[in-house]
Amino acid sequence: MRKLLFTIFSCVMVVNAMYAQTTIYAYRSFQQSNPQGVKKGPVKYSVEDTKDIQLIADQTKLGSVYAGVYYNYKWYVQVTQVGTQSSVEGLYTMDLTDGSRTLLVSGGTHLVEMDYDYSTGTMYGVRNGAESLVKVDVETGSTTAVGYFRTANYNYLYILAMAIDLDGQMYAVGMDDNFYKVDKNTAVCTLVGALGANAAYTQSMTFDHNNHILYWANNGDY
């Protein structure tokens, strides 16, 4: 597990890999070592040096982002109202170079994770509470329920991070510290194996589609 020593990220996304060096874009909403003085906002860093964090824009006085995804050359983010973690302001696109925001639609169902399925052209999200999978309409911000995360034996799960590869296979991290494959049509989860880590708090994961490497930012140990 890649341990983030001094900061917590939400909405981590891998958007490119050049010369075998992957750049991760993320939204920093909290910093364990400096909870009062942290500058919130979009950041970027290389997977080769996760301590060299570059702040793209200081958005401390704006609403925060706890779910987002990059696809079709745009970073889609759900912004919460200032001072809250779950009251939704709206769905925006955010510029990766300067952090500027463009409102797509106001309001919406609060999500804690998002990813895009290129095989079907569908946006998926994990609803606040980490219990259920939804489809997201990026034009209207509306969501359609898929189902509650569960095993085939109807053991219900809490899912903290979710990502989809180019073949359309959905993967997820459970609050039970396990890694799963997810049926995106039913939300039924099949165990892959134990993570060997404490999966907890706001987090995210995504594929670098250039090399099929899955990156996971786990905040269980900050």
C-alpha cells in the first residue's frame, strides 16, 4: 500500500502517462498534519514522488470536492456547499491547468466516488453512505439506482473506492479491507482478496488506462 504521509486526497485520477511517468491529479480537501492551515484545491504529483505536491489553485474558500472523474478530456467534479461535506452545490467541470470551474447543473445526489465506463459510455457513482451504486447523467446531474453493494449471499457491503477498466470491469475497495470485482448491472461483489490495509475514510482509486495500473489513495493511515 502506498502510504500518504502528510495529506489526504479525494477524487484521485490518473490522466496521463508520458515517458513512463504517471501524473496523478487530485483534489485535496484535508491534511492530517496541518488541518487548520491546509490550502484546499486541485493538486498534481508524480507517482514517483508522492511528497512533491503541486497546488494548482487555492480553493480554500470555495466548496470542496469529494467525488470526481476525468473523461473525454474533462475533469467532472461534484462540489459541496462551503463548509459542508455532503450538501451538494452542483456538478462542475474543472480545468486541470488553473482549477477554474464551470457549472453544469446545480444540486444533485451526494456522491463519494465516481468513474466512467468507456465500454458503455456510462458514468457511475457511489452514493453518500457508501452503500449503493448509481448511474449518473452528466447532462442533468440526476442519478439512477443500480443496487446495493452485496455479495451473492446477500451480505451487504460498504464501498469506499471504485474504478472501471477499459474492458468495463468494475473494481472496488470495501470497508471490510477487501478488494472486489463488481457486477455493474447488479452491484453484486465478488471477492478478489484481502488488501492487507485499513481501508477507511474518504478515498478514491482509478486506472491509468495507458498501462492498466490501478492506483488507490487510502486514507486509513493518512
